[in-house]
Amino acid sequence: MPTTLTLKNIPDAVYERLKAAAEKHRRSMNSEAIVCLEAVLVPTTVTPGERLARAREMRSALFPKKFSAHDIDALKREGRS
């Protein structure tokens, strides 16, 4: 069951940054505070292999075509005269 926590004496600068982050992410300040606490206190452990697999997935989604060294050189020179 969730627990309620009341924070007192929050420094003005911290409050303003939390408020700005909540607005940026379209969250309430309460939800933003929970996300921030979870990010620091309950980090997810990602193995190097998982990180590499994710990077490869992202790369293949962004660049479905494989570029050869020749293609890359041609693209670099394109538009240069």
C-alpha cells in the first residue's frame, strides 16, 4: 500500500527545478517527485549485453539500410565542390 510523505523546508531552487521538470513532463509535482526518487533510489540494472542489444535495435530502426564505407565517403563528399 502506498505511503504518504510530507516534505518540509525544501530549498527554493530545488522546488523551482521540480516544478519546471513537472511542467516539462506534464506531470503533477507529486508524480515528478516520485519519478525522481525512483530514478535515484531504485535504479534498474542493465547489463552491458542488454545495453548493446538496445543500441543495435535503435540503430536498425533508425538506419534500416546498411551503409558501406564507399557509401559513407560519397555522402560526406556530397554537396562539396
